[in-house]
Amino acid sequence: MSGAQPTAAAFGLLTCGSCVLLVKPPPAANGCCPRCGAQLRFRKPESMARTWALVITAAILYIPANMLPMMYTNSLFGAQRDTILSGITYLWTSGSWPLALVVFFASFALPLFKIISLAGLLVSVHFGSRWRPVQRARLYRLVSGIGHWSAADRAER
């Protein structure tokens, strides 16, 4: 790949933050999306600072989310408190290994992967890295795609 690829902004194109339509805004539209009417911008203001704040918060909250009890069970034999990891261990040892794998990936591995990936992408953008741009774009799309089916991410949309 020789040289930098042109961006949509270089062609005067804007992306709607709501419906993701890529448009060249007509002057009469006042910077509004022709499809949904949302305001068009080249970039979200302060997006790097907001993303850093969210990634740092996610990293901090990841620790108690995995260390504090998430499930309390009472039975004739007594009460039991389980963290996510002890619940995964219990499922695995009790023979429910397919469910243990689902819980492990959905509740432990994928959130950790997202935090590490986003932090790495933020560092690369912060320092203006030109190293492997295609792979970094694929990583971003993968992390974004994971977010589309994640129950936690749907709650914020």
C-alpha cells in the first residue's frame, strides 16, 4: 500500500451518527441527515477523551465485576455465594462444560478482549501509528461487531 488512503472527510462526506448513512450534505439541509434528520458531523467532539474515559472505567469495573459474588443460592445444604469465575468452575466440574464455556466467553473472555483491544487501538491512534492499518481496522470492526450482540452493550444504545 503506497501512501495514505483518502478519508471520507477528505471528500467532504459526513456520516450520520444515528443511521450510519454516508452523505455529501446539501447546503439547504443545515447539516441534517436526509434519511433520519439527525445532525451530521465529521467527527464526534471529544471522542478520544470520551473513549479513554469509558475504557479506563471498564477496566476498573471489570475487576469487581469478576471478584464480587454475582449469584446467591440457598438449598437444604446451606447457602452459597458465587463469583462469575467460581460459577464457571462449578458448571465445568458438574459436567455442564458447554454452558461453562458460554459463560466464560460471554462474561469473562470477551469483555477482557474488548477492553485490551480498545486500549491498544486508542494508544495507536493517540500516537498516530501507521503500523498495520488494515489489521487495526479489522480489529476495530471485530470489537464493534461483538458489541452488537452483547446484552450489556444493547442496554446503552
